[in-house]
Amino acid sequence: MTTLSRRGAMMLPLGLAGLAAACAPAARQMAMNADPSGRADPEMLALLESYARLNPAPIETLGAADARRQPSMADAVRARALEQQNTNPQRPINSYNDITLTTLPNGLPARIYRPISASAGPLPVILYFHGGGWVIADIDTYDSSARALCAEAEAIVVSVHYRQGPEFRFPTAHDDANLAYAWVVTNAAAINGDPNRIAIVGESAGGNLALNTAIFARDRRMGSPRAVVAIYPVGGVDLETASYQQFANAKPLGRPAIQWFVSNYTTGPRDLQDPRLDLAGRADLRGLPPVFIVNAEIDPLQTDGARLEEKIRASGGQVTRTVYPGVTHEFFGADAVLTKAKQAQRQVGEQLRAAFAAAPPAAPARPVRRRAGI
């Protein structure tokens, strides 16, 4: 057994201090690389560091096929959960099954989640659209968000995968979202759901789809959803807003990545004039059901949420917006490792349960046609 001399024992703390001092710059550099904004709270920073260790390439340097194979924030959540010795981070629900929606001209892959509920049904239904810039990601990538909505809202969740660019460009994903809503309205009873209690929820690009689908339902008089939840939605085409400038280099989503998504989904600059992409600038947002917007502070899309809130309120609509400080884009589904994700999920669940419990909205009045001279 080796015995330290008295002098060696006295020098040991100095050596450890020197080692810590030498490691400190490396740790700071790691934090700066993971969170260029320097604003992430400790939990979010730890998750961003787990994401950085997966070594994802900047998406704007890749083709779509390679981008779809890159590590995602969902992968980072699983890695961070394992670091915390959480080997089963999934939210418990009753069951789920994969189906194909019988929509034309193409069937759409979907996953139906069923909650643990004391009610025999019929249950409320949430139509959910995942994120990914209309180019990457799928139902599996956003499984945790769908599970959380199912558990917190005590509702059936129909999570739909839509066709993506560049193989299928604008407005394909938007058209698929409308078809999915029509399917849910028609088939809710067949999955033990209540066709009079439907909500639409989407994340990021899916938040844009959720709002557009509510507009479609309004214009086609298909029956209004009880609520729309848009989680850090793409709300406009202006890439020079305050949050785009402040968080241009944010992780996991910065301005170059958004430009890449737009170029892979749209057919050219003319598409950016379409109200379906420029919701805050050109869309008619009157007559929508209650809208709940969730924003992350460290996100180029934060101002999009603020502009949507302002326009919906100016249009006479009911809107609630919450900005969660210290977290980034994609935080919502990270409840296994982020306290604020749990808080956001709980808040959305409460909002949806209240919307489902409220009296159904009155049918919109049809315009009265008058004959000449009357």
C-alpha cells in the first residue's frame, strides 16, 4: 500500500485545484458549442451537451436523405435519460397501434394512442402533426409528445405522418393534413372517439399545419375543432424578426437550418407569398377555435408565435401564449429530462381538457341570400 508523505498530502489539494482550473476552459467551451446563446437553464444545457456529443452535422450541409439519418433531439433525450440511469423514459399510456389512414390519393401512416382512462368512452380525440420542417422526422421521432398529450389530456391521439419535401413539395404536407382531419371527423366513432370533441395539435412545422387545418375546417364548414395547440409554430416567412436575429445560431434550430427546410419544401419564392406559409402576414385568422401557443425562449421562431398571438387577438379570436424561459426549440417532448417540458405538457393538457369540457361551439351562420328588391 502506498503512503503519501505529509508534504505530498499537503500538495494534493493544490494539484486537484490545478486540474480543475485546466478543465474549466474545456467545460466552458463545450457549453458554448452546445448553447451559443448562453441562455439555457442547467437542465436544458445538459441536454444540449448530450446532443452535441452525438455529433450531428449541420443540417444545412446535408441532403435530405442524410439529414433524416442524423441524430435527433429525441436521441439526445434518450442519451441524457440513460446518463441519469432512467432506462424507461416513456410516458405510460393504455396502448397504441399503427394504422394507415384511408385517405385519397394516398393513405397516410398514423399511430393511434389510447389513454389510461376510467371512462369507457367515447373519448376526446387529438389530431397531432409532428415537426421536422416538412422534410425530416416522423411519428417515432415525436413519440414522446404524442404520449404526453394522450396522458395529460386523457384523449385518443392520432399522430399522422405526412408526405415530405423535397420528394413532395408545398403544398403536399398541408393537403395531407387536411385529409387527415377529414378522416378523423369521419372515423372518430370507429376508434371510440367523440367526433364532437376533436382538437388539433402540432409542433414546429406541425404547428403551422395545425393552424392551417383549422382554417381549412372553418372554410369547408367541416365542424370546428374544440381547440388548436401550436407548439413553437412556423408562423411566417420573415427571417429577420427579433428572435431570428437574436437566436440565429441557436441549437438545435438556427436560421441556416430553417432556410434549408424552406428550400427543400417550397418550389420557389412565390410559395412564400402563400398565406399557408405566411400565416402571420397573409392568412385570415378570424373565426378560429381557441388557440394555445407554446414558445421556447431560445428559438428563432419565438417572434412568429408573438405575431400569431397578436393577429389572432386582433381578429377577435381567443388566444393564449406561453413562453418558457431557458429552453430551446424541441423542448416540449423532453419531459424525461426537462422539468419545463413537464410543465408545458401539463399546461397543454389542462387547456385541452377544459376545451373538451366546454359547451360545443355554435355552428357558424350561413350567409343569407336575398332576392333583388328585398
